[in-house]
Amino acid sequence: MLDQKTLAYINMYAIMGTLENLCELDPEARALLKNNKPISLAFDVKGGPKATLTFSNGRVRLEPGVAGNASIRIPVGSCAKFNAVVDGKATPIPVKGFQHIKFLLGDFDALTKRLEKHLRASEEDLADPIFAERSTILMLYVISVALSQIGDYDEIGKFSASHIPDGDVQFSVKGGVGATIRVKDHVLSTIKQRPESPRALMEFESLELARALFDGKVNAVASIGEGAIAMGGMINMIDNLNRILDRVALYLA
């Protein structure tokens, strides 16, 4: 059974947070925001995450907390209701920024659909190598951030996190994109760049292997045995992070 609070944090920081990276990587996403004046959208989830998305010059930035000067403010009554909003099963009602409804229903909606196209890519989409590379990079960022949310909020994830010593774990593709899972006092956070001095490492041989793993087309244990996934450093960090990673698929299904 999924914990709605954990899922809300994943939806806010792992999914919506990846809009930042989408606009960095995808010209079509950037183009959606090119003609907009700077605008900010704050979600205030009762008992859950609070964050503000700022859209400016073809870029997106997500910051924790509800910015007092946000152009649009949307309170959501519970984590479950926020998850329904992200799934498109509920319509949020802003308490501030009604004059920006056109942005919400237009460019913002198109941007989130563009992200969904990358995160739930079809075989036809993935036949384009440029799209496939972007999609896989975005998936790695989503998974790396989701790892931290599960380690911090999911009860099973927190149990595993309680056994991880302080330090940085490198989660990366060989010669390519990478992220840092930082552990401090058993609290996890994700930084979307490689660590300078990792205490442990989990690295995929290639983007193609990472894609196949994310899509469930190859077995992770077999890939480790074959050396296609490199692991090193403090074994207890990797072991417990792998237990958290096992739960990522449940939340992102």
C-alpha cells in the first residue's frame, strides 16, 4: 500500500521538480514559456509538501515553501487530493491569481503533458535517439529524487535510511549524467549532480542499460553480476539504498 504523504512529496519534488530539467534539455518545452512574463505558482498542500514553481525566460525553478509574492497560489486540502491533481483526476482551485488561469490551462498544462510524454515514453517515442536520451536522463533525475522522498517519509524507506551512515552516494551513468544522494543523520536529499567525494557508488554502464532497467526489461541483479551496474564503496550504504530503490517502482508505477 502506498503512503499518500510520501507520494505527494514524490509528485512535488521528483515529478514537478523535473520540469526544471525538462526545460534545460527540451527545446519544445522551453518554447512554451518563451513569450511569457515571469510567473510563479505556489502549491500549499495541507500536511504535505509546499513549494513554488517559477517560470521565466524558458526556464523553470522549483523552491521549497510558499513564496509570499507568488503569482498564483493553490491550497490543497490533503496529500491524497494533491496526488489526484497531479494524476489529472481533480481540478485545483487557486485562491490567488485567477487572472492567470489562461497560463494554467494553456502553457503550464502543455508543459506537464510534455513531461509526461518523456516519463511515460512509448516505443515509438524511444525510437528517436535524441528523445530517448532526454527521456532516460529525466527518468534518472526522477528516480534519484524519489529515492530521497521514500527514505524520508515512507515507513519502510525510513527503516532502511536509519541504517545508512552519513555521506554521499553517487547514482550515475558511466561518463554521463549523475546525481548525489546525500545522507545526513539518516535524512536523505538529492542533488542533481555528481558528488565530489562519494562514499559509495551505483553506476550504470550506459544510458541504454539505464533505460532498459527503468522499463523493467532487464534484471538488476543479473546486471550487477555481469558488471553492467558497478557498485562500490560502503556496502551498507548501497544495500540499504537498494532496499529503498525497490520501493521506487511502486510509487512511480
